[in-house]
Amino acid sequence: MVQILDGKAMALQIKDEIANEVRALTAQGHRAPHLAAVIVGTDGASQTYVANKEKSSHEVGFTSSVYRMPESTTEAQLLETIEFLNNDPDIDGFIVQLPLPKHINEQKVINAISPDKDVDGFTPINIGRMVLGEECFVPATPMGICTLLKRYGIETAGKHCVVIGRSNIVGTPAANLLSRKGFDCTVTMCHSKTRNLAELTRQADILVVAIGKPEFVTADMVKEGATVIDVGIHRIPDESKKSGYRIIGDVKHSEVDAKCSWTTPVPGGVGPLTIVSLLQNTLQAYKRMSN
Ligand code: NAP
């Protein structure tokens, strides 16, 4: 019988823990942690992500600010805003919502973020520290995956973990973290050039799917009793919904879940933990700033 890794419930619990900590800090006369977000353009999914981050920040008692910039923003203007945020002592951490418009060099923008405020953990300095096992800001989505596995007590040591996807923000850091001491998985990382993908995924005790293709993973690709972590988020037009769309993942849950021991629902799995990880990183940045 499949069991659910309930990211929504876990996120509520962790948010409660953060809120208690923030209440204690402000009761002692300290200011609240401050998370800022920069969004360029009007992409619907990005607007929703930023709105959710803002809402969650308020729920835990953080100060939150959003810098909304038009699609026509130049790279130089964006870099200027980042410089401002880097130097504002009242802001503990900030994120630049991706993707950016095509005329802006994403890596150049990420490189401009101060590693001390990089609560998304995307800068080369934080990625380097993560790979070396040093204290750092871990990218929010892989951190959320790790939190789910840890808090649900899923056994990972010696397990074969197959990660589909090697993006800088999900697949690569997830593979790195899960192979390290503490998780101790044996990790296979797959990508678009991988041969015989299904043969590899069928060997996975833990399957992390971050491929960005709706319902790509089907039952024949999954081992009986596997733990399946679905990172994918896709909006599919659905007139029966008030919003006009429904959310599905990278895994075909209607047929895969019956084979799993544990699985993450979409929505309500990895997504809520991603936002919570961002809050945890911001609290960490705040504490570092105060010391
Ligand atoms: P991405 O940058 O598009 O990366 C997709 C990866 O999948 C790439 O490494 C690609 O390989 C690999 N891939 C593509 N086709 C493949 C195939 N046929 N076989 C094997 N590998 C294949 O995506 P991402 O940013 O990592 O995001 C993945 C998904 O997670 C998306 O649906 C995204 O919306 C979602 N997401 C969710 C959260 C959350 O909070 N839940 C956060 C971030 C992202 P190559 O490297 O060879 O191209």
C-alpha cells in the first residue's frame, strides 16, 4: 500500500516552527527576518511562485518585499537592483525569480548576487561550498527533497537513487546531496543522452524525477516498492477547474503509485517544501547577519 510523503502537511509544521522562532526573536526586540524577491516580466507561473513565497513569508512573520520589473528591463537595470539588495542591511536574503527574459544573461545575474544573501543557493560560491560539504545555502528544491526523506525517516543509506535530470537547480544538487554522508545513497544521474533510461530507473530504490515532461515516468519504469519523488510541475488546461488549469507532475501517478512504497503527490509534495526551504535559508541568513 503506497504511503504519501505529504509535503503540504510537513510544510505547515515547519512553518509553525519558524513562526515560533520569529515570534521569540521579535518579542526580544529584534527585527523580523526580511526576504525579498525580484521578478522580471509577467510569466504566469513565475507570478504564482512569487505570490506564494510572499504569502508564506508573511505567514511565518517575515518581512517580505517584491521588486516587480517590466519585461523590457535591461540587464544593467537588473544588475543595479541586485547591487542595491546586496547592500541593503535590512534585507537578509533575496531571490531572482527564474526564468528571466531572453535578453538577460541569467548566469551573469546569478553571479552578481551576494553569496551571503543567496537564499536560493544558486551562486557558484554556494554551489562550490555545497559540493565541498561546507556550510552554505542549499538550493531550495533539493533541500526540500532531503527534508521530506529525513523527516519521514525514509532509509537512504546504501540505497540506489536514480535522479532523472541534471539541471543546476534540481537534478545536479539533488544527486550531490543524496550521495553525501548522512544520506549515503549510491546515485545514478540521468539526462537526455542517457541510454536505456527505463532499465536504470527500474533499479531505483529511490527515484527522483526532475525532467520537466508531464507524466513522463510510467509504471513500467518503476521498481515495485520504490520511493518516487516527483519534482515536476505542469499546468494543464482544464475547463472543469475554476482556475482553468490543473497541476500535474513528471510522473504518471494514476499508474505508478500502486507500485510505490512512498510517493510525493503533485501538487502538495515537493512544491510546498521548496518554499519552506527558502524560508529556512532566510532565517539562517538572518542569524548569520546578526552574529
Ligand atoms: P530542466 O532545467 O528543463 O532540466 C530537465 C532535465 O531533464 C535536463 O537535465 C534534461 O537533460 C533532462 N531530460 C530531458 N529529457 C530527458 C529524457 N528524455 N530522458 C532523460 N532526461 C531528460 O528542468 P528543471 O528546472 O530541473 O525542472 C524539472 C521539473 O521540475 C519542471 O517540471 C519544473 O517545473 C519542476 N520544478 C519544480 C520545483 C518545485 O518546487 N516542485 C522547483 C523547480 C522545478 P539535458 O541536461 O541533457 O538537457
